[in-house]
Amino acid sequence: MRLTRPSGQLSTCVQGIWSASVTRSAPVTKPLYSDAGSGVIFNLSGDLIIGDQVMPEGVIMLPTKKTAENIVMAPGAELAGIRFLPAVGYGVLGCHYDRATLLLPEQDQGYGLHSIYNKLTEAIDADSRIEALYRWAATNLTTNKIVPGTLAAVLRSVERNQSLGKLDHSVELSQRQIERIFKQWLDMTPKHYQRILRVKKVIDFLKTHEAVGLADVAQQFGFSDQAHMTREFRAIACVTPGSIQ
């Protein structure tokens, strides 16, 4: 699998652009951790299993991730994809998907996802696919056109505050207004978004700190204790903290 993390302006709306091929004779299973983002998978060849769904070839719209699930790629599978930052998917797609959904050509309005799909099928390798997707994203996606400034300010405030449900004074909105914005753009509450962010931060931390004690990690990231952190991991990431190390 090849992954590129955009830089510059594109990094404000895209987490990553990737391409994957399965060359082995057995299926490959990968976890899709919850990150409050959404994305698009271009299934170029072979069946794909996302959670409990078998998805055919085509443009697959992904829902906002509130909990983790597995993706299973069959032998010979060829895929590419783009992962949006939180709220960007709604700005691009104009709706929320409850589950992975095959986008029909007549539903593809505004962003030419089927056109880029056709270009990806003609690409000769992973680098060519990533380059094609990068060009499409750089042309079509800018945060100031997709995400309103008010929402961007709320997201920054939520990310700065580790205590669940707390916002700093830079956001001049009522709690009800903030909850409406989150429901519209992220299809979740601010508190659930903070829970996802905290688990994601711990996952990233554990991947680079193998010898650290989990009780210390729980305290560092604001959990009441290690058991509380484990419950949150099971609810949001569907794994335990120990399985990440």
C-alpha cells in the first residue's frame, strides 16, 4: 500500500491519498479506525468487503467513521482512495452516508468522481494513481470553499480542549448552536467527536511508544483510569490499547 499525506493548502481538508494492490494469494484485512472523517474508495478490480458489506467495483462513498471496522481486500484487488478530514466529506458530497454506498453515475454531480475513476483504471501503477488523485483533489478541494469559517473555529476549539464537552471562549456560539453545526456537518455530537479524537491520539502515541505503561498513558490523555481507556477503545476502535503496542 502506498500513502501520501498532502502538504500545503490541501492538507487542511485531506488526511491522505492512497493506492493498494493485493499481490498475495490470500485476502488482506486492514482495520479502518474511527477518525470522524469520511472518504471515497475507488474499487478498480475485485470484490471488497467493508464491515459486513460486499462492495463491487466502482466509486464507493464512505460514511463518517464513528466506530472502527475492517476492510477485506480479495487477491488481485486494485484500489485507490482519498480520506477527508472531519466535516470536509459533507461539504464535498452534500450528504451523510449511513454505510458504504456505491455511487451511481447519475448521482455523481459536481466533482466528477466517475471521471477520475476512469483515469485511475488507466493508470499503470500506484504512483500514477496517487498523482491523478492528488491533481483532482488540488483542483477541487479547498477548505475555505467547503467548510464554513464558523465550523472551522468550532473544530479548532474542540481539538484544543481535552476535557469532554469543554470549549474555549473564542467560540461565540451557544451550546445548542454548536450541537446543530456538529449534527449537520459531522453527524455526531461534539462530545463524541472529542472521544474519537482522544482515542485516535492515543493510538498514534502507542504506535511510537511501545514500552510505555498503559496506566500512565490513560492519565496522560485524561482518562479516569486504564479501565476507562480500555472501554473507550473497545467502543470506538473495536480493539484494546494493548493490541496497538
